[in-house]
Amino acid sequence: MARYRRTRSVALGDRVFHAALWICAASIPLLLLAIVLELAVTAWPAITRFGWGFLVSTAWDPVTDTYGALPMIVGTAVSSLLALLIAVPLALGVAIFLTEFAPLWMREPIARLVELLAAIPSVVYGLWGIFVLIPLLREYAVPLLQRAFGWTPLFAGTFYGNSMLAAGIILAIMILPYISAVAREVLLAVPNDQREAALAMGATRWEAVWTAVLPYGKAGLMGAVVLGLGRALGETMAVTMVIGNRHEIGLSLLQPGYTMAAAIANEFAEAVTELHLAALFEIGLILFAITVAVNAAARLLVWRVARASAAGSRAL
Amino acid sequence: MSGTVRLAAPAGSPEVRQAESGKGAIEIQGFDFWYGRNHVLHDITASVPPRAITAFIGPSGCGKSTLLRSINRMNDLVPDARHTGDIEVFGRSVYAPGTDLVELRRRVGMVFQRPNPFPKSIFDNVAYGPRINGLCPANELPARVEKALRQAALWEEVRDRLHQPGTSLSGGQQQRLCIARALANDPEILLLDEPCSALDPIATQRIEELLVELKEQYTIVIVTHNLQQAARIADYTAFLYLGTLIEFAPSHDLFTRPRDPRTEAYITGRFG
Ligand SMILES: Nc1ncnc2c1ncn2[C@@H]1O[C@H](COP(=O)(O)OP(=O)(O)OP(=O)(O)O)[C@@H](O)[C@H]1O
Ligand SMILES: [Mg+2]
């Protein structure tokens, strides 16, 4: 086997390269761990002081130094779900149209255009929300909504502009390109023979989509939605600008609210006491845990589909 | 039917006489087909007789699948595909404007070259057609599914696992599942693109027996690379070569007295 012996310099270079790659690869989980540790250490005073009560308390009073995260947790959940409610049908509609029905020449350009929405900076969305969306809501949408649904607690009360509704709509527009881009990749990965099987049985184009294409891509489409949820949960700037930033849990979507991300961004500079800072860090820790879990779930769902087809791997 | 080679439908049989007198179930008239710039079918004219088995044979890439898929307009899905000429099914042009594709494809069932079951249960695969076409009330579905699976010689193997995914079956089982799915739709014409290429000899023989049985009521067109199979079960055989229909004749004649030297070369294994 002498012929295969490597020279020492090659072996050394090999080993250095190998080690460098290992360090790069290992640094990602280490960085993650470091972030978690840093968050946990700084949050520790709040964690020991309030315990689990932090998650269910609605008090937020820097004067008496008592803190509870429930309004932010609820606000994050409500604004994100509202965003999904609006964005998912639209995004799936766009993806289905672009893969199944649109004339070939317009598929790519429109897909790129939709993806361009994702490139707009968050703060620009916020400005647009303040100067375009909220006036539109006040003038047209809210009066209509109140006339139709004013009797439900969801649309009760006076609309001052900054509100859960405005935040949900802004978030919906922001996550739409992500959901539709991934959903489109998932649908593109559905093998053509599935469409042919349905059509050859006498299905219409729509029936083929409903009964064959969508069920085939179900897991991947759910992944797309969860990915959108992950983005909505963590979105900060635009939401902070339109949600009203009030530590309250209101049933009405017309009332202001708060999200975890917005609270951190807003109050960080003003946090004077150690406990206030710790409470904000604990919120960061909670948000981090939730988004990691949601994103992991999304990857898992998309990956399960992508495994079946090479084209689908681009969806990741 | 025994496994030995038998030549079906000698000249002068009822099917042959019917074809010579009347119109075919499928009339292909001066049909040309292009994929983009690739001219793959050249001026095909043929009359596929009703209630008989017609085989398309020819070397790989000669256009058999393309011709078959033109009959139920599956090639509509292919971008840049175009055609001239016409195909009539039961006397009606399938390419005429206003053709009801749903109705056409329900009456003209197709089994594809590669098995393509849905990732649904075996039951739901077979029930797919009856459900979307509303062919029978829900309580009759199980009987219909069982009948189709029996016809496709799959029932015994799957009767205890109807609710497992169709994609969990072996390749040959998947192909029979696709045959069952097509049969459950009650088609009048059945187009089969190499349905036996993934099957073992026993399953192949079962499918052949099924097709021979079905031709009492159905018009069957089968693409096959297996010349023995064409000779065994097909009443008529069409030989395609480089996109041209070289010869179309009762199988007995085509396999014993080919008129064209290219047909003779192909069936004696000198090319293709
Ligand atoms: N979707 C398509 N797009 C472009 N060209 C195609 C397409 N399908 C088939 N062709 C081409 O058309 C020609 C005929 O193909 P076809 O599939 O009809 O052949 P075939 O006789 O069925 O062959 P095989 O016996 O290998 O299945 C081939 O040259 C093939 O490359
Ligand atoms: Mg073929």
C-alpha cells in the first residue's frame, strides 16, 4: 500500500482544513447556546422572582417593579393568527394560480414580483401602515366591519388607528411572500403524473388541484404556513409602529395591543431597574423558544415533502 | 386462457368484418403531432375497431405513447405541443371546440406507462373516479371498488389492507391498482400504455385474461413492447416507426404475412 501514502504536508493541510470546517460547523450550535445562556442569565432575577406566574400575569408596572408577560404573549399570538387568517388563503391562491392556471409566460415574472414584497424593509411597511393602511381602515373598512360585526366583541369599541387589526393586516402582507414562495415550490414539486392521473379520470382542472395536487403537497403546504407563522411571531418594527403598544388584553381587534417583540424593542432603552431589564430578557427567551419550536416544525414538514423529490429541496 | 402463444382474431372473424364494414370506435385522421419543433407523428390515419383489442407496437421513441395520449387529449398539458388532423371517438371529434374533456376522459380511461397511484388509501384510489364523477351512491362504493380490484387481479393481495396507502404497494401492484382505478370509472374505451412492463408473468397473464374478457364490452388499445403479447391478445396490431404508421392489420396477418419489409424486420427482431 506504499503507493497510497500521502506526503506529510498534504496530510497536514488536510487536517487543518478539516479542523477549520469542524469549527465553523460547531460554532452555529455553540452560538445558539450562548444566546440562550446570555438571555437566561440576564433574565434570571425575573425568573426567580415571578416564577411561572410571569407567563400568566397581566401586571406590567415599572414603578412597583412587577411584571407579567401575558398581554404580550396573547398579543403576539392574536396578531400572528390574524395575519395567518388573512395571508394563508391569499398566499395559497397565488401559489395555486402561478403553478396550475396562469399562462406560462406570466408565471415567473409574477412569482418574482411577489417575492419582491419580502425585500421591502420592515420600517417601510410600518410607515405605510401609519400613513396609508390606518387611514384606509378608519375611513372605509372599520365602519363597514362595525356595521356588520359591531355586535360581536371582536369589533367593539372605538377605533383610534393603532390596533391589533392594523398589526394583523401589516403582518399578513409581510408574510404573504414567504408563504406563497414556499407553497409554490411545494406545488412545483408535485409530480406531473399526479395531475395526469386525476385529469385522465375525468377531473376538471380544479378538481385535479383539490383532490390530487393539494393533498399530495399537504405536508409541505403546512410547512409553508408554519414558516409564515414563525416570521409573524418575531416581526418587530412594523408591528411596533401600528399596534399601539398597550399592556392590555382586549377582545376587540380595534383596540391597541402589544407583542413580545414590540415590547422588547420599545422598552429596552427605558429599562431602569435590573428587574425591568430581566423581565424584558425573559420575554426574549420565551419568544426565542417559541420561534425556534415553530421554525423547527416548519422545516420538518417541508423536509418530509422535499425528501420525496429533488425539486422540493429548493423549497428549503 | 393458456400461457402459450395464440394468434387472436383470424381474418374473417366477426370483429374484423365489423371493422371492415363500419366506422371504428376511434378514427384517427391525418394526424400530425409536434413537441415544439420535434415532429413526432406523421400523417397517421387509422380506424380502431370497437369491442376489440388493438395493439400499438414499434421501437422506443416512435410515438406510441404520444398517439395514445392524443386520443384522450392528455397532451393538452404539454406546453408547446400542437397537432394537425383530427381524432374522432365514437363519431365525435375530440379536438372540436367545445369538447367536454371531463366526459371524454371518463369514457376513455387511461393507464399510464409509469404507475401513478395517489398517495391516498388503496380504497380511495379506486373510488376516486366514481366519487368525482358521481357514478354511484356512497353505499355502493365498496362493492364497486371490490369489483374493480378483482378485475385487475389485485383483490386477493389487498383485501385486508384497503386502507393502507396505494403508494405502499410494489411497482407491479401499483400498476394493477391503476388499472383498477381506471376500470372503476366504467370507461367505454381503455387506453393502456405498457401496462404489463412491471408485472411478473403470472400477473401479466391475469391482466391479459382480463383484457380479453373486457373486450366483449370495451374497446381496448394497448401499447406494448412484448410482441408475443400483441400476438396473443390483440385482434389488430399497428406498427409505428419513426412517427409513421407503417402497417395496421389484423394481428394474425401482421405477424404472419407482414406487407412492409420494415414490419417484417421489426417482428423478426432485426431492429428496434
Ligand atoms: N413531453 C414531451 N416533451 C417533448 N418531447 C417529448 C415528450 N414526450 C415525448 N417526447 C418525444 O417524442 C417522441 C415520441 O415519444 P413517445 O413517448 O411517444 O415514444 P414511445 O413510442 O411511447 O416510446 P417508448 O416505447 O420508449 O415509451 C420521442 O422522441 C420523445 O423524445
Ligand atoms: Mg411510451
